[in-house]
Amino acid sequence: MGLKLLHTADWHLGHAMAGFDREHEHRRFLEWLLEQLATVDALLVAGDVFDTANPSIKAERLWFWFLATARARHPDLDIVVIAGNHDSADRMDAPNPMLEALGVAVVGSHEPTRTLQPLTRADGTVGAWVLAIPYLRISDLPRVEGDTVRDGVGTLYEKALDRARRKRTDDQALIAMGHLLATGAATSPDSERKVLGGDAGAVSPTLFPPDVAYTALGHLHLAQEVGRPDVRYSGSPIPLSMAERHYTHEVRLVELDGAELLSSTALMVPRAVDLVRIPDEGHAALAEVIPRLEALPDAGLAPSDDPYLEVRIRLEGPQPRLRERIERALSGKAVRLLRVVTDKVGDQKALDDPQALEDLEPGDVFRRLWARHYEGEPPSEIQAVFDELLHDVTAAR
């Protein structure tokens, strides 16, 4: 008899963007996930359940609602969760006496006695053993020859694998979990923190030997395989920064036949709220952007589903009341403005070459600053205002 499981990670419950709470999107994902659990034997969550080590009450309530609902709907489901670098290991472990009574295994801190968890088939027999290794801190690593972070992580996993091999039978699969950076994987800007030594602590996919049927990784937000099809990041279920707006989001459906991996396929997560950037790449002049904002759809009856918007403006000169003009163009539109990002067209060169600043007249500094941000000479009306201010300041000395 086979075994089916779902692999997901990097939920980041409690996440906010520019002050906008993402609870609506997370709840929609979790409701969708609960439906997918009807056809599987186990759920693996590979870290970063929360966005911060001290999550809000709302985020914790959502987490416990999900666990309670999953157990009520699917009483035979195995649930194994590891902590990620955004999670507090102690906070994740604190409710374990209650969660273990519900059949939920949450491994916050690294304890060898808890990092090997069984997964049961529909007939109640053990079908796989999971190495539930949470995010590792330097204090978790054994001292080894070479004494690098990578060597310590490798030794820890080798010891855990040895324990698992002694436990398993020939018809039981080995599954590894980890919240770490693997070499060769594609990272995302803006929302992924460096983990355990950064690139120096990145581990090779060869850390997971061929007798490990599937490796369920967390930390990177882009769903991807690393080195080979059985070593995977599931990615985050919602985009966590504007840089992730074009990602597809998934959970992995993994099917095992005895000790072997039968298949690993993507279940695509529906996106509840879109992320929009105008323009999509680079920056554009305000005169080009305003008509595009005014052409956006009008607001409807479900503002919680309205897309998040980032506007990127190329400034060729000062734009008084820039945000006010953008907000006026967006009045009544079905979007939520995250931020306005500006880019100036000057060369951005430092002002202290080739002359020292103290050798320059104030008017020279002003003109250099203008050229640095906007190119060319300041318009006559701007120059006149500066000259008037300079006169007033000088006269007041």
C-alpha cells in the first residue's frame, strides 16, 4: 500500500506589506489546503509558519484554527511541522503537550529524540520515517573536523539518517525535512533572510543520499527542485514581496510506493489577491503613469480582494505633491496603494570630486546636486527660488 503526502512551507502567518494585513489571503490558502488534505495521508510543513518570532494573536489564532480544523475533518491525517528561521523555536514547542495529544508533531528546537517521526498509511501501518530537522542554529551543530557550518549541518543529518536507517524496514520510505539554503537554488530579493552563515552555510543537495525518497525543504519562496527532482522547495503559498509577483505558488503532492518515490506533482495554489506594479519593469514618467492609473478598474464590493499596487516614477525634475496626484488618479479604483518608488535621471555621482565641498560656492553645490538627480541645469524658476533663499540666509548671518 502506498503513501501520499503534501509538502508546503513558508506560510509567514502575520505577514504585512506596507501596513496591509495579509490574513485574508492566508485564510483563503488554508481553506483551500484543508480541501486538498482529504486525499492524502500526511502533511509536512517545512518551517516559517509565522512571519516573526513573536507573532500576533491573530496569526496564532489562525494557526491553531487550521490545526484543529484539519484534525476534525481528517482524524487519521499525520501532521509534521518544523520551525523555520522566522519562527521562535520555544514558542513553536510550547503547546506540544496539547498538540501531541491531537497527533500533531511540531519540532521547534533540535532534539534528536523528536526529530524522527513516523507517517502511517491508510491501514495504520508505518509507511515512512521523517527526519524532522528544524532550522538549525550554530549551537545545534556538532563540532567536527573542518569546523565549518556546512560540515556541522552535514554531520548532524548523517547522524539523524543513521538513526532512521536503524529504525526503518525495507518497505518504509525515508523522508528528510529541512529549513536551510541549498546550493544551486534561486533566492528571492526583499523577503528572505540569510540563514546560518548565508552562502557559506549553504549545503549541497548531495547531503540527502539516494535512499532518501523525498526531501521537503523550506526557506526559499520560489518553488523549485534543487539538483534532482526529489529534493524540493515547495515555495511560499502567497507572494511575500513585489519581487515575487510573477511566481507561481504550489504545494507538492508526493506519492510513495514502499520505500520508493512514485511521483511528485504540483498542486497550484489559487492566488486570492494579485500584486501589480506600474510599470511592470523599470520606471516611467508621471505623464505616462497617470493615464494608466486612471484606466484601472473601479472598486467593487470586495475590497479585501483588491490588488496591491506599487507605482514607479522616473523623475526628471521635482514633482510637488507627487503622492497626492497619484492618490487622486486612484480615487475609486479597485487597488490598494503599497508605495510610490521614484528614480531620478541624474548620474548619481558623488559631489566631492574632483573638488572638495568646502571649495565650492553654495550655488555650485546646488547645481551639482541638481545634475546628480535630474541631469542638466535647473530651470530658471527653480534657480530663482534658490537664489532668493540663499540671499535670505546670507543676509540673516
